[in-house]
Amino acid sequence: MSTAQLNIINASIRELLKALDDLKRGRTNKDNVLRHIDELENHVDVMLSQLAPERITDERFNAAVRAVKEVTGKFRKLREAIIFGRYSHAKSIILDVQEGIREAFRLLTLIKAGAPTTLIFQVAPQFLREAEVAAPEALVYLNPMAAQIYNILLRKGEASVDELALELKIDDKSRDDFNRALSYLISTGYARIYYTPDNRMVLRPARR
């Protein structure tokens, strides 16, 4: 469904470019071009609603919001360029809008599919670069060590119990607290257990 919507968006962009060329040649007016922009933005809204994930972790939510804001900002600049008669500049903005839509499409598709955060960092680093990677406030308050573990999982995408213990410098004195924190994350749905092809157990942050 969403891929079909992307095709509709690409067709709408081609129509918008044609309308802009007609405007530059005096064959149409600004209102007609602005209507094409409105239609394009409506198509983008439909695509976003189709790709909106039901549950995502905080940093993924921030990345999704950042992607949508970038596209929205480009639409605003495009309208301004049309209104003030900067038609050549408007054409370059349309191409920026198209690229922004494609990037948002890739990002949201990965998020909805539940791709590991590390993969999303690789595919869309521009959206995650400034995203806050932090445990929810409630988790920090209820179980500080669990929050530390959760942050590591968010940053790495997944980790084994041994890797987590090594990064947190867990010793014999803190081992019980560490184990309780792991159990808390799993029982409350903040982390899930997975097995790699070589049967190694790892934890991944659950999408909340």
C-alpha cells in the first residue's frame, strides 16, 4: 500500500514540476501551482499515516518526527518561493522535497518493520544524529540500573548479558542488582530476548 502511495507522490511531483514550468511561461497562475503543492502534501500525509508505527522507542520517535519536520519545512519554503516569484529556486526546492520524502519513506519503513536501531543509524544518520537516546523518565526513577542497561541497548541495538555486564563494569557485589535490573526490563516489556543464528542469546530494546 505505502509503495503504491509513493508512486502516487512521484507522479504528483512530476505534475507539480510541469505546472511550475507552465507558470514560468505564463500559461497558468500561482494559485494553480499552490493547489498542486496542497495535493502533493495531502498524498504525503496519507503515506505517513500508512507508515506510522504503533509503538516505537523514544529515539525512533524523535527520528521519525525529525524526518517529518524536514519535509514539512521544505513544503513551507516551496510555498514561499512560489508566492514571491522565485520560480527557479522553487524548482530546486521541489527536488529537495522529493528527496526528503524518499528519505522519510525509508526511515519510517524500517521503523515500522522493527529494524534494529543500529541499522536505522546507518540508513538515516541525519535523522538520528541529534535524536535523544535516553530511557523513559519513569524507568530512570524506578530502576536506575535498568535505565542504564536500556540506554546501552538503545545505543547498540542489541547486546548479550556478558556485553552489558562488561560495559557496566558489573562485579560480584553488583551482580544481584544487575540480574534484577535485567529481569525488570524483560518483565515490564522494555527488553526482549532473541537468539542469533549461532544460538547466542541477546537482548534488544522493545519498541515502546
